[in-house]
Amino acid sequence: MAGKTKAANKKRGGARDAPATRERLLQAALEVFAAMGYAATTTRVIAERAGGNEGTLFRSEEHTSELQSRFGI
């Protein structure tokens, strides 16, 4: 099973792309918060704007409330 996980991560880019993924998510969050406001923003919208899915957002450990405090929105 661990072999499949490593293979899947390698295929998707895995941990080596984590900084780039995090940056895409942060940029997407900033854009969505600015356009929709914090209360109307969902994790799905942020993830889709970043070109991923909600699982990507949660794996990055940047939930919407953490993003809000980071950007001071």
C-alpha cells in the first residue's frame, strides 16, 4: 500500500511540489476573498480557483480561517 502512495505522489508531483501548491492556494484564496468576501468563500471555491480540489487544500494545512488570518481579511 505504501508503494502505491509513493507512486501516486510521484505521478502527481508529490511533496516536492508542496511549496508551489501552497503558493497557488494562497494566491487563489487572496483572489477569492477579495472578490467574494470571507463569509461567502468556501474551500471548494478556493481549491477550484487554484486548479485543485478540496483534498488538496486540506492536505496543505491551509484552511480558510488560517488563510483569512494570514491575509488579514
